[in-house]
Amino acid sequence: MDRDTDLMSHKTDRDQLFPSVDVGETLRDLMMRFRRHWAVLVVGVASAVVLALIMVSNASPTYTANGAILIDPRVGQSPDGDSDIAPGLLLSDALTVDSELRVLGSREVTAATVRELGLGEPRASEPSALLGWIKGVFRIGDDGDGDATVAMLPEDMQQERLLEIARRNFVQGLAVERSGESFVIDVRYTSQSIEMAPRAVNALMREYLRLSSRQQTANVERTQVWLSSRIEELAAGVQASERAVASYRRENQLMVPEGEFLPIEIALNAANEQLVELQGQAVTAKVQADQLEDQIESGEIEAIQLAPEERTEAVTEFEARYAELLQAEQEALLTYDESAPVVVNTRRAMEQTRTLIVQEYRSILEQLRARERALAGQLSATREMIGEMNADYSSVMEKTVALRSLEREAEAKRELYERMLEQYNSTSQLLTFDATPARVIAWAVPPDTKSGPRSKRIVVLAAFAGLLLSIGVVLAIEALDNSFRSQGSLSKRFNLPFIGVVPNFTTERKEARGGGWLTPPDRSPRWRMLPSNAKRLRFAMDNPRSVTATTMRAIMVREAMERKSDSAEGVVIGFTSTVRDEGKTTTAFNFASYLAANTNKVAIVDLDLIAGEITSYLGKMLPESNNLTKLMENPAEGLSHAEGIDEFPGLAVFGNSREGSTIQYGPRELEEIANVLRFLRRYFDYVVVDLPPVSGASLTPMLASNCDKIIYVVRWGWTARKQVSSALEHSGLRRKNLMGLLFTRANLRRYKSYNRDGSYEYY
């Protein structure tokens, strides 16, 4: 497809990657969508409210009683709080509330509560009228085989089953929750009886306290029995371990008190410490000697640094003398030059002093080397002594290791024995006071108001849910709409001008404001016998203030603005669409009749080769001489014999088929049609051509090539977007011939809701 025939607008890569978003426009678009489907929103909300009112009116009132229990995590532990193992129901803070919540709602507690309240026999509650009707219609809960199966069970199992049924019914109204992050548990029970609700809460809390106390005492007793047997075993083990330690000491003569070092260990530790100290001193002496020797060899006596204890008085005196001579030299140089006797003598004295200093440093270096050699001898002697001590210690060490192992074993058994004995004493004390891990801080009382149903909340929530559901339905309707409805989207999609809209004529009359409608003139009997579609062909000329007439004027103005020359010949304007039944023929005929009513010489040619709707609409009203085949045989003779139609003054109508016969169009016929159109444009100001639809008609591009301008008709809210796009992409219509796009058969009121920012007001 070349550039001239490309009808689709293309976006750049940047526009596709970074599309601009107008938040205000988006919000306005959403509001317009909701306004278009306001009926859906109203019906959805109203339906939800009605259902909520029906449910509320048929629901029985319920009452909720509240109680509170405080869980004490310290209960069940030893009185002094030093025990690591706390017998009882609660072992730590992490198990307090979570564990007790499960206990409160357990089968044992709830079953005991049901027995106390006398609910062992299941009682059938009276259902509401609405619920009873639903169960009756759908036969919910009607199971006769279940009763027969239960009758076969033993009597004790039947009683248990009845108790379980009553317990499940009881649990349905029970709510046990933790109050925030505290150790308080809130107990609530909801019932249709205002007396039953507090009784159920209080009975549940009493049964829980009773069960918890029994369980706590039983746990403490079991722990005490276990501790007693364990203490006896540990006592025997401690005695055996201590006897084994004493026997080993005697046999191996290791009588050092437990936890103290052996003599050989003390001596070996002292020798190792001495060895470490001597190694440090030897390293220090060697470093000092090496550093002093390097500085003496380099001749930089000024950089020599000695520790105060290494320096001699002679070094100090020579350095002081050298400093005085250095200062004297500097003062002499201020007065004399370098060859002066005083300067030469001073420098000679400085050199002699420097030599003395170096000799003194060499003497100190010899002393450091002597110390280094002495320390090396001491290190050698110490290592030999440590080697001898290690040989003696190795034999003692094995015995000591075994002794230490026996001592640790005895100590571990003794500690475990003392801990168990302490726990046994603590559990004995727990049996002397109440070990219940919870206490009631608020008993339930009869409620002063009903808890349900909450009519206002239900109605409000139902209205909100209905609104959300309606919004979803509206968005789904909009998302599933695959047709063009706004003139902006149509024009922007194909980058073609939008000319106007031809509404549904019935809705246009209903939406008209300000009057201006003309009374149709009296017509012949044959006109009254025509179908309703044919009577709409002169709607624009009969109603000059209508939207349709304004659109016809817009086509005239646009055509006049785009006309390139002042040629005396007329202009050929073709009308086409994507598929049939889009209002193409009616629009083309209204345009032609409107032009003729405004003193223009106009001819309309039915080139819709398959449908031939103009010929079909007019029927026998169309003269036999106005057949297209006669024009094709001889244009001049055919035009001279053409007859006018009284109902369409000034308009020449040429049909193409009659009584089911169609013209077979080949290359020769297409050339004859082109000659006919060229001939007609010399005698008429406008030649309006009703072209076939683009889809399914391969001749449309060839017929359209004979038209100066083409108007593409799209049925509003009906033709699929992809179908229009595909038709325009593959139609072969040249872009330069397309005057613009036109909406047809639009419901004017709904069209306004989609095009509030467009040009749709014509009155």
C-alpha cells in the first residue's frame, strides 16, 4: 500500500512508549460513561436496596451478651519465679492467650456448657418467612434417609450425636476473641433470646474456669510424681560419681584440691612466662643494636636516638660541645668568609668532636651486642628447662585429664539433682493455693439493645455494593462496545475530517427544539403506497432546520471549499460504507434531494450493483426511461428521455435494475459508466453516486475512481471498529478523494451523551 492510500494514522515509537495521559479528560470520560448509563446505576442500587429491605424485614432480631476473662501467665509457675519448667496449662507468655482461646472454644468446654444449660436435646428454631419459603421451594434439609441411619446406632452413641448437634448449634452463636494485644479474652454469644445470651456466656466462663482448675491441679500432681522418681535416681548417681572421684585421687596421688593447679603446672606456667619475657627483651636489644649500627655506618649521627638508660655522660658532653661549635661556626660566617682562620679552626674542632661522638656510639653498640648475646644464652637455657618440665608433665597430664572428667560429671549430676529438688518443693507449694490461670473480670448481663440485624448498615452496604456492581456492569458494557460512537475517536482513528451526523429520523423529531418542522405536502397516492424507507428520502428538504439538513449543508460547504477550479462542469460525489444497512443510500438521496431543493441541478445514480436500494425504494415511481442501462447505451439519448419525479422536483434519478435483473459489469461496462458520469457532470451541478459497500464488492474502488469526492458513511454504534478499519485499509480508495466521515442512523439523545464536546447542536 502506497503512502497515498494509507488511511490509518501512525504513531511514532516515542508516542507508543510514552503515551500522554490527561487525568482531567480521563475523569470526564468516566463521568460521561456513567451519565450515559445512569439507568443501569439507578436500577442496580435500587435492586440492592430492595433486596436488603426484604432481608431486614424478614430477619428475626438477635441479642448479644458480652463477658471478659483475664489470663494471668504467672499462674502455674513457682511462687518465687525462679523455676525454668512451669507445670500447668500455661508455660510462657507466648502460649497464654492463643492456647486459652482454643481451650474456650474446645469441644470439652462447649459440650459441658451445653449440658449445664440443658441443651442436650436439639431444638428446631423457627425460620424466618423468607428462609422457610426458600427451604420449601428447594427442599433444603429434607433428608429422610439420615433419620433411618441414626436409628440404627446404639443408644449411647445416639445421645452423643444429639449432644454434638446441640453443641454445633451452640457454637454458631459463640465468638471468642482476644482483646487487642492484651491478656483479656472477650466472650460473646448471640441468640434470638435476650435471656439465653447472658446465660450462655456465664455458663461457658464457669465451665472454662472449672476445667482449667482441674487440669492445672492434675498437671501439677503428675509433675510432682515424675520429679519424685527422678530425684531418687539423681541422688544415687551423685553419690556414685563423688566416690569415683575420691578413689581416683587416692590411687594416682592427685591430692590437689578441686579446681586448683598441680605444682608441675605452676612451674611450667612460670617458665613459659619467663621465656616470653626473655624473647621480648632479646628482640628489643637486637632491634636497638641494628638500628644504631645502621645510623653509625650512614654517618648521620644527628638522627641517632637512644633510650635515656643507654646514653653515657660522654655522649651528652660531646653532643653539647658539638652544638656549641655549630653555633659558633654560624656566627663566624656572619662576619667572615669561609677561608677565615676562625672559621677553619671552628670546623676542625667540630670534626674532632664528631669523631669522638662516633667512637662513643660504637662503644655503646658493643654493649648492646653483648647484652643481645647474654639474652640469647638465657633463652637457650630456659627452653631446655621447659623441655625437661614438659617431659615430666606429660605423664601427670593424662591422670589430671581423667580426674577433671570425673569431677565435671559429678558436678553436673549434683547441679541437676539440686534443680529437681527445688522444682519438687515449688510444685508442693502450688498445691496449697488456687492455680487457676484465669479470672473473670466482667460477667455477662442482659443486653439493652438488639445486635442484629443492623438495618441501616445493611441497607447502606447493599446500596454501596449495588453501586459497585452497577459500575462494573457499565464499564463492562463500555468495554464490550466495539463500535464507533464519538466523532473524535472516528476522526482521530483514520485521520480524516468528520463532516456530521445523520440521526435516526424518529429520534430527531423527538429531540427537536424550537419548532421549524415543515408540514409534508400532499403527495400522490402512489407516494403513500411506498414503504417507510422511501418516504425518508426527502427528510432533509422537508425539515431544513433538522440535524440532517445541517449535515447536508456541511457537505456542500466542505465541497465548495475543496473545489480546485471554477470549471463549468459539475462535481461527482459518491457515498459508500463498510457493509449494507448503514444508511448510505438514504443519506445520499437526502443529500441529492436537499441540493435539488436549493435550486441546484442534481442527478443521483444508483451504482449499488447488488442491492440497488434507490431503485428498490422508489419502485414503480421510478420511470422506466430512467434506467442506467439506457444511459450506458447512449448518454445523450438516455438523458433526453429521462423523466422527473413530482415528489423530488429538480432531481434526476437513475436506477440500475428492475424486478431482480442486474447488470453484469465487466471492463466495457465500467468504461461506459465512466462515460455516463463524465457526460452527466456537463449538465448537472452535482452528480450524487450511491456506491456499493466496500466489504464484499470488488468493483467499489473502480467505481469510486470516477468520483471527485467520496463520503464514507459509518453507522453509529453498530459497525464494528475492526470491520471499518479493515475495510478502509484494503479498500483501495484514494485518500485524496475522501472528503470525510459521516455518522448515520444515530439515536440523537444517546449521540449527545457520547459527544458533549462535539458539534451536535443544530437548533
